[in-house]
Amino acid sequence: MGILAIFALPLLLLGISGIIHIYQSVMWLVSKSAVQNKVVVITDAISGLGKECSRVFHAGGARLVLCGRTWEKLEALYDALISVADPSVTYTPKLILLDISDINCIQDVAKEILNCYGCVDILINNASMKVKGAVQSISLELDKKIMDANYFGPVTLTKALLPNMISRKTGQIVLINSIQGKIGVPFRAAYAASKHAAVGFFDCLRAEMEGFDICVSTVSPTFICSYHRQPAAGNWEASIWKFFFRKVAYGVHPVEVAEEVLRTVSRKKQEVLIANPIPRAAVYIRTFFPELFFAIVASGIRENLKTEEEN
């Protein structure tokens, strides 16, 4: 009896792990099959996250329309995708030049996108521009540029493609946003403002599109990076404020975000937050205990100023 008890727990854990693995594998296959033959538009496809989104949707059999600012980088992405693809189950991607911050050109680009396949099933608004600095050091011109790239650009493209979806009464719009669309992080005022504005617009759009069977999803990761780094000893990034937002500092890998975007599309999730427990808790603290949140942020600012004075 004692020997059976010794082996029972490991076997039980092994069985549970096997079931979880099988479940995850099945759900991943379901996610990929959900985008098969769908026309998927990805903006800023040449970015780290854009490339990973292109990879997972291409592998799922989607008909991709990849948008980016540099033709050479789009061609390099094209070559990378078709070099590993099975031509019997994938489509050749279409390439389109698009600078999402150039609002005046978006209407013409939208027509070019629609000319590829005659429709758009899924629009993934991925393009984004970042800036870091104190409010008084960032020019108003740069503030406007950030708003063009992170708010007016995605909104303009969405509005240009929306009539096609409404006429067909089907479609999905995905906004890849940021946790900074939910909480403001010091020295990123313009970026946080643009992300807050985008969340507000697409939240309203979600409700308005309900009657047309058009799904609107927002995916809000913390800082996206291709590697993880540790703060140097004595650096203010090791402070309580940076610990509180450590996922903002260390980031999440583009592969992780891209796979979540695919799951979001296949399951038609409305809102997804990709964060570890600490920044996730920060969102709730900001909502329910704002004074505590502001105190923690203020302590980080004071520590930053103290460190600069010592240096």
C-alpha cells in the first residue's frame, strides 16, 4: 500500500500534465484552423511583433496582406515566410507599403488592400510609435506625431475598411495596444495618452458593431521586447516603482503576444491583458485604490530625481 501511495502522486501529476498538454495542442490547432482562408491585414508587419503575427497566421493558412513602411523589409519577411511554408496549405502573402502615421495616404492604401482579395476578414492594428521623456521636454509636434501613429492612423484605417465589413456583416478588428492604455507611466505621457485614446475609441466601436456581427478585440501587453534584461545594481530601475512595473521593464516576447493574438481572433475575445501578476495588480490598484497607486508612482519619481542628483 505504501509503495502504491509513493507512485500514485507522480503518476497523477504526470497524467494531469499530459491532459493539459493535449488540451493546449488541440486548442492551438483549433486556433489555427479558425483563420484558414481568412483575409488578414497586419500593419507594421516588419516589426518584431508584426513578423511573429505574420508567421503564426501564415502557418494557419490565412491570406495575408502585410503592410509596412520599408519595401526591402517587407520583401525579406515575404522570403522568410515562403521559405518555410507548405504551399499546399498556405497562401502567398501580399505586400503593401503603409506608413500608418501618414494619415493622408491611408484612404488610398485601404483601396489597395481591398483590391488584393476584395474584402478584409481580420484587421490587426499593430503599428505603434514610442517616445520617452519628461512632459516639458517633448515638443507639441512630437505629441501630435505620436497621436497620428498610435491613434489617428489605426482609427483612419479602421474607418476606411469598416464599410466592407459592415456590408458583409462579418469581420474582426484587433487593436494591439499596451498596458499603458490602462495606467499612465511617468515619462511616457504622449504614448500613454495615445493608447488611452485608442482604447476609448475601440471600446465604443465594439458596442456599435455588435449588431453587424463584427468583433472588436483589444490586446494589451506590457512592454514588448525580444530579450529580457536585468536592471544594473544601484540603477533606479531596481526601485520599488520599477519592481511594481517589472514586466514593463523586462517585457514579453513577441512570440508570446503573437500566439495570444491568434487565440484572441479564434475565440473572439473582446479584451486581453498580457502581464505577470505585478503589473496586472497595478491595473486593479489604479481602479480601486487610486491614491495608493499614485503614491507608489510618486515614490519612484522621487527616487529617480535623487539618483540623478547623486550622479
